[in-house]
Amino acid sequence: MAPRRRSNTGFIGVRLRPAGHFAAEITAGGTRVWLGTFYTKEAAARAYDVAAWRFGRPRHEMNFPEVRSLTEAQSLSTEPLLRSQGEARRYRAGQRRIDTTEADEQFMAQWRRDHPGDVEATRAFWKEKQTYRRERRAGKRQRKAEVEAEYAKGEASTWGENDERWLWNLTTTASEDTPSEDEDFDFSD
């Protein structure tokens, strides 16, 4: 994963709001979690670090990498400035998301420890599926190359104008240029 970009405040996950306060937010699993509004950018950065610890992010992705634990990060963080009921609601919702994600990660880690056979079976399944997809793509590429080579021959082609191979090869290789959504994922470890 690419390192997180620091904003113009100098901290990751912190931005200046129009009123002069600082907002902290973190992205987890494609969802942006609002952490609150703070008087200082340092307080907002510390709130980001607490969330980063809870999400299990590496220390080089934190604003204060010298902090050594979640407990220490929480002790250095302050509560956000909640100016309205809407902000308080957003803050509580964000905290619930963080708690849910944290519980999910702990559950999955325990499940992986308790069921190593299932983990291996899942990995083997995706490895087999990936191998199948690679072989299928290689076959499509080979058929497409045959069609292109015959087409390049022009009049010298051994395939006749109404040869079934033209239609069959073109229709079976047409999706090669636009793979389906699930074919873009890499399921290897």
C-alpha cells in the first residue's frame, strides 16, 4: 500500500475547516470515518493515530510514530469538539464503525487460529480459480493471435471467407479486451 499523503496541515487525516477548527477522519475498508472536530491540528492528528492503532495500521502511517501502543495514544488524545447534535451523532456513528471493525478483525483472527483447515481450503480454492482464469486467458490470447495472424495474411490466408473459425475465434476472444469485474482481482497471498 502506498504511504498516506500528508495534508496541508502537515498531518495525515487532518484538514482545516472553514471556521478555523481542524477535522480528523480516517478511511477504512473504503469508508471514510469522521473522528471529530478539534481546536488544534495536533489534537486532530492524535485522534487519527488512535483510530489508526485501532485499525491495526503500521506506525509509519501514523502522525506520531514514537507512540508505542494504543493505550498510550488514547492517553495523549483529547475528546473532539462537538458543536451540534449532528456532529455528536456522526462522532458516535464513527466510533461504532471503529468498534465493529475492531471486533470483526479480532473474530476473524480467532477463527483463523481455530480453523486452519478451512483457511487452507479457502486459499486452495482461490489458487485453483486463479490458475483456471490464467489458463482461460492464455487460450483466448492464443486464439486471438491466430485470428490476427490469419487476418494479416490477407489473400494468402488458409481460412476461407465463410470459414467457421473466423466467427468462433472472434466471438470467443471478444471479452479478452474487457475482462469481467471479478477477473481483475488477484487472489494470491
